[in-house]
Amino acid sequence: MKDDRLSAIRHYLFEKTSASIHEIAEAVGASLPTVRRDLLTLETEGAVHRTHGGARIADSAGIEAAFEVREQTCIAAKRAIGLTAYADLRPDMSVFLDAGTTVLQVARRIRMNPLPISVFTNCLAVAQVLTDIRDVQVTLLGGRLRSRNASVLGALAESMLDRLWFDQLFLGASTVGDDGCTYTMDEDEARLNEKMITRAARTTVLADASKFGQRATYQVTRLDDRLDLITDDSLASHWLDKLAQAGCRTRTVGFDADESAELDGDAA
Amino acid sequence: MKDDRLSAIRHYLFEKTSASIHEIAEAVGASLPTVRRDLLTLETEGAVHRTHGGARIADSAGIEAAFEVREQTCIAAKRAIGLTAYADLRPDMSVFLDAGTTVLQVARRIRMNPLPISVFTNCLAVAQVLTDIRDVQVTLLGGRLRSRNASVLGALAESMLDRLWFDQLFLGASTVGDDGCTYTMDEDEARLNEKMITRAARTTVLADASKFGQRATYQVTRLDDRLDLITDDSLASHWLDKLAQAGCRTRTVGFDADESAELDGDAA
DNA sequence: CAACTTACGATCATAAAGGATCAAAGCATG
DNA sequence: CATGCTTTGATCCTTTATGATCGTAAGTTG
């Protein structure tokens, strides 16, 4: 199918940066003329740059592709976590959705089965997913745009939070360190996340097991009795013990490995 | 029953992201023509995106789909107007881009030929176009999301403007009435537009000739000596007289079909 | 500078998919 | 119970996409 092939070529070029036509043709299992046509399409879209004998990923498409790749990693776990988080929603709630691929899954669930809620977010992708849904009132935080995860940050965003209050906050995390704290890769994002927590009656952190045990630069918050956590059931038990000891209300959700396998397969 | 099947297809596509017609037909136990009809229905609802041989779940259909239809009307004029507006930009300026299809063309120009500027906008589509461009600092206004033109509105957006100041504002308009005033179709948008004008050293209204002589509900501003206007050269001369009389600095730009063909590629 | 190699674009044939029309079956209503 | 409407499935025809072949252009090497 053409669409899948285009997507596959983009991902292939994202990983390899540049590749020959032959290489691409073999990778996606298509003939050379077809690959040429596809590259022509992708070039007009601005996603790739064609060269003699091959093609290179366009600079601007790099971040976009990186976002797609991150969204696809641990997709089954993220989906399951998103479903559990979604189940916490009740009509007429005021919910804040943080920027991140796991939280984005909650937004997708809402899009699938809308209920009358007010959604606040600092993530353009979330806003985009929830556009045009009856009963869902979307409010976007203002501020400086950070392209990596399509979020808004900065002093403007922080001061806007001062005037808002949420029943529920779903918070993402880049990593969860051995010290039992969540981390992000951006200073402003960390500060904004901290502030979100102070503006929500209840905060639920969404983080799949693969994020545990790593460390990013900027600490956000300790996972203690102020917070809920939803993760997947592949998390090592010593983590669960540590979390329980800290008083963090943890829920683990199961997910089917088949689902992720299926979705990995359709890339090629 | 039809509704059950539509729901089943939605859920199936949500899980799989994309699937072939055969796959869907087998999954829901219906014939191929039926599945096609269902997908047609779902596509008009904006729930899925059809491709050759299959369909995929609509991720971001909201913003671009609603926009694209209107974007194509008078596209040549809008592009020419956008180019002229772009030529007014200088490095290190602070520019506000209003929400609208004509102003969006300015953003596309900036993407094609970036220069170091700060861009402020209340339009998600503009923000999206200007994502990932080195040298272009994008700041998005916060507020309630209005899906029709992917803009943010409301008290939050207005109060955010109080703390900002721009060298240049490019303002769109739904219509320009016989009274020489610009109009929009939304009350909040009109109020926000008014406020934008007070926060900018210079305001340039972008409106192609087709918008003149119509009337929408909410008045924004009079086209007088406080404002610049860029329109196309198909505007009737009695309009030009009227604008000159009001003191509005008006520029008309020519456009021909060749120029629009030149820029077809940058749409995505 | 010339010849050879390689890649590119165009055209064409083929196979698959989409759209349209039509007939039949199910359901509601008079 | 009959009639009419909606819905479904089958067949036709058109469109689209893909892959092969050929001529041409470009790049490389002697």
C-alpha cells in the first residue's frame, strides 16, 4: 500500500539519514520506479531531499519523524496506560493533559469516545487530536513553542497556570530516576510541570516501564503520596516496592505483546 | 446493523492505525462495497482517512481538513498578498500573525525563506508551519480553542496580549463591509483582533478582493489611517477611492496563474 | 575529451481497487 | 398483509498504481 510505503521510506531515511534508491527499494520491497515516484511525492511534501542515486531526509522533517518514532516505541504499553487513565475521567471534569506521547494516547481515547469535559493542555498535538469534538472544550496554554514535543513553555505558560485549576492532571515523564523522581530533558518543561502539579487536585503520572531506571537532566517531582502513577506490568518488582514505600499509589496495566508486534510489522 | 459496523471499523482502525479494505471487511464480516460505503461515511465525519486499498485513522484531520477547502479559494491572490506582506519583514522583528488562510500564506513564505524573527500567533496552523525553523522563535497565545480556523480565543488570550508588544501585526478579515470596516464571524475573535491592533506598532490588514462588499456579524476595525492594507489588483476602483479617502495606506498586488503553480509544492 | 556506466524520466501494459448501477433482502409502516 | 424505504451485495466499468522497457542525460574514468 502506498501510504505505508511512504511512511516506511520516511522512517528508513530518518534512521539512515541518507540512502541509495536501491537500498530503499530493497528495504520497502518495491521496484525502483515506484521508489522514485514515492521520493518525488515526499520531496514535494518537503520531507526528503533527492540526490543523484538516492535521497536524504530533510532537516525539518527530522523532528517530525523523531516524534513519530517516539510515539511508536512501547506503543502497546502506552495505549494500555492511556486507556486506564481515560477510565478515570468523569463528565464535566477539568483535565490537564501534559505534553508527551503517552499522554497523547489519552487524548486519542477521548477522541474515540468523547465525554463532556474541559481539557487543558500545553501540547499542540493534543490540541490537534481534540479539535472539533463536540462536548470537549479545549484550552491551550500560551507560550514559547518547543518543537521537540510540540509543546508550549516559558514564563507566559507558567503565569497562565496561576489562573487555572484542574480536577485531574495527567503528567508525562522523560524518565524516572533511581531516586524515585521523574525527569525531563528541558529546564522550562520541568518548571512548568512542577507548576501544573500545584494547580491540580490530583496528579497522575503516566510512564511505561521502559522509562524507569534512566536519568534525564531536570528533575520534576518525587513520586510520593501526593501522586498517582499508571505504568505497565513489565515493571520490575523492586520498583513497585520502592514506589509503595514512597506512598505513591501505583497501578500497573497489562498489555498484549501481539498488539505491538502487529504494529511493528506494518512499517515494512 | 450499520451503526455497530461503523463503530467496529472505527475501533478496529484505532487499534491498527491503518488497514486494508479486505482486512476490514473480514474483521467486521461485511462485503467490500459495504466497507467502502462505511469508510465513505466515516471520512465525511472526519473519523478516518481513506487511502488506496485501505484507510487509516484520522490523527490530525481536524485542523488541516477544515482549513484546506477555504485555503484554496483565491489561492493565487492570497499567495501574492502573502509575498508582499513577507517582504515587509526585517530581521529581529517581532511579528504577530493572526489566524486566517491569507495570513497563513505569510507563514509559508517565512518557512520557505526564514529570517531571524519572533513570531507570535493565535493560530495553530501558523504555529505548525513555523515549527522547527531555526532562527524563528514562535510564541503561541493561550486560550480556548476554536476549531473553525484553529485559533485560540477568549479572556486568557486577551490578557496574554496585555503583556506583549509587536513591531508588526498581519491581520486577516472574514469580510470588509461597505462601511469600510473589517468583520469576523466570531465575537471573541473580533475582540481579540481589536486588542491585537492596540499592541502593535503597525497593523497591516491582508484581504483579497473577494472579501470586499460582504458583511459578517462582528465588526473589528475601521480601515483608516491607522492601518495598512494589502489586497489584490482585481479590487474595484471605487473601493480604492474609498480607502484612500479614509487614509488607509493600500497596496494592490498583481497575481497570475504562473505564480501559483510555482508554489504548489510547499503545501505540505 | 571521449567513451562507458549509471541513473533518471517517460511511456506502456497489467493488475488491483474505486465508483456506480442494479437487484434482492430486511424492516418499518399503513 | 402489502407496499415502500433502507440497506446490502454483485456486477460492470473506470481509474489508479505498479513494474518493465526504452531513450536520454549526467557523471566518471581512461
